[in-house]
Amino acid sequence: MTSDVKGQEDRRPVYLPENRHHWASNDEVDKPVVDVTRGPIRARFRRNRNTGPSISVGEWMRANLPKIGATSIVAIVILCVVATIYTDMARIVMD
């Protein structure tokens, strides 16, 4: 058996996954479109037309339910603070 000069004859082959990240140049990225009909100028990007299969209810819930839950918790906290301030102010005015 001949020995390898680098000493790597006993090593197993290494699986290197392909690089899935693609660095986009400025020419490949959609440019923002100005919509001046709605007050302050905001950047709007063109939506990609989704030609693939639609997402299921479970996938939609996994993607959107955490945001909806966090938004509702914040809304409840803000409403409680506003109600507390209102009742305190009403009590001060009534006394």
C-alpha cells in the first residue's frame, strides 16, 4: 500500500453543501416605486407573482400567528393603560 504524501488516505470524503446564498447586484434587485397618491412618500416594491401552489392553512398559521398574537397582546396592554389613565383622570375631575 502506498502512503499518501499528505497523510490523508484514511480520511472519509467530506460533503460540502452548495452555497445557497446569492449576492444580488443592483441590476438584479427590484427598484422601489414612488407612490405619491397616499400622502408621505413611501418605498413600494413590486410584488412577485406567486405561480406556485398556494400555502395550506397550517403553513399560514405558522407564518402569521406569532405576529398576530404579539400584536394583540400589545393592543390589549395599550388599551388597559389608556383605560387606567382615563379612570384616574375621571376620578380626579369628579372629586
